[in-house]
Amino acid sequence: MSKSPAVDAIRAWSRGQRPRLAIVLGSSLDAVAASVSDARSLSYRDIPGFPRPSVSGHAGQLVIGRLGGCEVLIAQGRAHAYETGRMDAMRPVVEALAARGVETLVLTNAAGSVDPRIGEGRLMLITDHINFSGTNPLTGDIGDERFVTMTDAYDPALCRRMRAAARAERIDLAEGVYMYFCGPSFETPAEIRMARVLGAQAVGMSTVPETILARRFGLCVAGVSGITNLAAGIEGSAPTHEHTGRVARILVEDMTRLLERFAAGFAAGN
């Protein structure tokens, strides 16, 4: 038995399967998991220490099976810092995935575009991020492992594979820097103007803490945003949760095709 009840619960449920690839599905993207074959699920409620998402569009369960012919472990939903007051809300999930043998983590989210050329309904490959929260999920960690190098946090080799998958599926994949705000309130137009000056192409309320945690536990990371709206003040936009959820559900088809093709290439080593 391990020292982690969460890992023990996942081991018993996964029946010896040890996927190297895991995917976290963002807001209203749960339906991507419908394309997993031979799927079995396990509620976060049945995993000791796992968070319980409180936001609509986050089912709060693990799904294991095959996507694009590749064995995968999917986290349907996440806990956000604004739900718990903790930047490390997803630490139990990321740590357990790493302990269970996952080597690569794909993080997805719904995001607002700071660049009007990247309109709603598109997918964006995250090439880097800006942590504007003023805090860090590793605050309070002990040991030198907390000093995580964030150069190439979004692994260049995985980015190349994601671009190749997009080309194969004829998906118009944008690219850019994702800027993290804690939420839950949307950003102000002034904050969006600042984000644009600082070099961001998209903004959102997730992903960055998980990327930092994943790097802490030795995982390679790729990130994809589903652009659900123009950010506040861009061409008069005033984002709402209802609107972002509706567009995210429309994006599911492209996100599924992209992740299926990426997973197939991952399995083949391409």
C-alpha cells in the first residue's frame, strides 16, 4: 500500500491500468470524455482528499479508457482557487496522477480573448503564462523541490505535437500567452488593457496553478484554451458565465477532435 489513500483508491479502481497521459477538462468541456472508449468513472467523492467542484460544467470525476487508441486518464472538472480560497486546490489531483504513473498532463480551459483577432469559438494553444494572482500553489512547501523552473512550462515538444494534431484535423489553432486571474469576478476593461500591454492573448481563472503543481511533480504539460468570449471591453464585450458555458459546449467538437488526434500521436510517439 502507498502512503496516499487517494493513490490507493485510484489504483484499486484502475485495475492495473497505468496511463501515461492525463487530461483535465475545463468548464463545460466534460463532454469530451464521451469519446473515451471502454470508459469507467470514479467520483472525486470516492477519492480521499480530492476536491469537490462546485461550478456548473465540472462533473468532478475521473474517467479511464482509450482516446484515439491511447490509454488515458481524464479528470472531468477541476476545483478553482476562488471556490476554496486555496491556490493548491488541485494539488491532491495532480499529485495522485503523478504518483500513479502519469507523465504528461494536458490542461484545458474556457478563456476570454484579449486579442480580437482570436475570436470566440476558436482553440488556442497555450505557449506560456502570466501568474497575476500574487500567490503560488507551492507557498508553504518544504524542501528545494518548491523552486520549480518554469522555463518551457508548456513543453515545446508537446506544443509541436498539438500543432501537428491541429493541422491533421484542419483546426485553426491560435497560439498565445494565458494570463491567470483568481476570479470569480470577471476582469475589468482596465485589467484587460493591462493584460494586453503585458503580452497576454487570453485570460482565465484556472490552469496556471495546475501547471505549476504539475511541474513540481515532474509532469510535462500542454495547455489548450477554448476561447468562449472576447474579454471585458474588447469590442464592447461584457462576459457572463452563461455565455462562456454556452460557447464552450459548442467548442467541444473541435476540442475532442484535437485531443483524440493528439492522443493518437502520443501513443505512436509522433
